[in-house]
Amino acid sequence: MPLYIKDDAIDRLARRYQALTKSPTKTEAVRLALQKALDEELTKPALAEVAVAFCRNLRRKADAKSGNDSAEVSA
């Protein structure tokens, strides 16, 4: 199935990517770009995972700080 790009700016981007990746066709360049973008999106952590990691890190910092404060008080 042929790839028709009607937007000149998108066509220029596709041709630039084709040249950079040395893809044989513009269609292959677009396929590679889309696959790369999709792979990046799929490997991103979910928002919930980011939030949990943030909270754990915040808790560790709070625990470390309260541990330092209690050491100063007892000294």
C-alpha cells in the first residue's frame, strides 16, 4: 500500500529521517520512526509506578532526615 503524505512539512521530516537512517524508501523511514516512537512509549513507566517511586524516595529522605535529627538531639 503506498504512503501518501499531503502535508509538505511532514514530507520534509520523513525525507530527512529517510536520509539520516539511510532507509531505502520514505515508507520504510516512516515505519522505523513510528516503531521507535511506539517502543519508547511502551517502555515508559506507568504514571502509578512513577508516583510510587517518588513517594518511596520521599519517605527515604524523610526517614534519613529524622534519623539525622535524632542523632543530633542525643549528641
